[in-house]
Amino acid sequence: MRERDVLKLLSERLPIGDDCAVIPFHKRNLLLTTDMLHRRTDFPEGMKPYAMGWRAVAASLSDIAAMGGEPLGVVMALGAPEFEKSFIEELLAGALAVCNLCKTQLLGGDTDRHDELTIVTTALGWAERPVGRRGAQPNDLVCVTGDLGRSAAALKLLAEGESEQAHELFCFVPRLAEGQALSAFVSSMMDISDGLARSLYQLGEASDVGFRIDATAIPFALEIEELARDQDELLEMGLHFGEDFELLFTLPQKHLVEARRCCEFTVIGQVVPKEKEITMQLGGEWIALEDRGYEH
């Protein structure tokens, strides 16, 4: 089974579908999420342990951000064929650094022997008004924070021996402040972990809507514009590669001015009825946006 088939099966039996589980607790809504990263698919050859620790924790904090939440703490489980002191120290340094940046704590976790390097992180947060993927309405604006394609650029730079620049891109900042600020205005939101194209399909499926996207409005990272050999590679890196960890959200047009006062973002399109599907304007023509992205 493909990963998306597994998720579909699980969604038929479990209350899943958003970036975090929401747990009502007294007068708060707790947010709970977990992520598993491992050597073969998430940590390319040459990636430093510092970046591994940073990305593992940041991926879970990004889920909290996608729900408009504030993090309360993170736990980490590490499985590896062997444990080396220098590796553990550097991994821990990266994990602690992103926790400090995001004003939260690494609270502990677990270790075990494992055939492949595997890191599992679980983050707990809270939100007064959690934002999920259901709620987008026709005529809402489609928006993204930051720029897209940095992880794709990092991987390419790493392969070319540009390790320092690659690791700067690998250590992304979870959009917690933006998620919290936007939560008062948006109609739906998620983080872009599987690529913009796949994320649009996930958001569209959850809200039962379609999208019209303007390719010229998409904020591609400067690095992929410099590294891509042609437009096809640029679109591949910026739309389908994944692991951008920016926020994708829909915004009622009446809230545009207020939302812009809270944080920076780019409007890339509009929500349309489901029957119009997901299309992108490219070179003056409307084309179907392929449902493809990062998949474990």
C-alpha cells in the first residue's frame, strides 16, 4: 500500500485528518502530534546530526503551527544501530536549538537499538481556536507563508558539496508566530510537508473544494531559481519535492487587510467549487495540477 492509501484506511476508523489531534482539556484545546524520520528517506548522506535533530523536532512543531497553536513541549525517541557520543551531542544540540528558538522545551524521550537510524518526535501544544483543514469556502483566497523549494535546494547543494549553505536551508524555522496570528482569520490551514501540489489536494479533499492557482504568484525560493536548469525543474522542486514546512491556508477576502497586518504571506490563488478541481495558470493556459508530492 502507498502511504496515502494507509492514511485513507486509518481515516475510516480513526478521527484523523488534521496536522494535530485536538484534545479538549478543561477550558483549553490540547494539540498532539507525532512524526517519524529515518535515514533512508529523511536524512541524506552528508547531513549533519545537528540538522537531523533540528528537523526532527521542527517537523512536529510545524504541525502545532499549522493548527494555530502554541507548543508546550517535545519528547524524542532515538533508534540507531549504535550510539556515538559525538553524534548524540550534536543531535541534541540541534534539537535544543530549535526548541529554544520556538520558546519550548525538549522534555526527554527514549532510546533503543534499531537497524536504521530513526527519530520519532511527539509535540504537545494548545490553541484557543484550533484551525483544521476543513472550512475553506469558494472565493476564499489561497495563501502561503515564506517561499517554497528550500529543502529541494538544500539536497541539491549538499550533493554539489555546498554543505554549509545546504545546512542553513535544512534548519527551517517552524511558522509558530504566523500560525497563531493567522488563526483568528483563516478558514483552513495546514503545513506544506508533502509539497504544495499534494498539500492543495489534501486541503481540497478535507474542505470539499477546488483551487485555481497562479503559477506566477508562487513564491519560489531564490535558491531553486538559481539551481533549476529550466522551468520544468523549477516547478518540480517548488511544487512537488516537499518538506517546505510553510503554512498553506485559505483566507476570506474580507480579512485580507487585517491578516496582512499580522504577518507576511503571499496570495497565490482562489478557492473554487469542487467541480472546477485544482488547476494552475501557467504560460497563459489553465492546466490540471498533478496530485504528486513527497511520499514515504
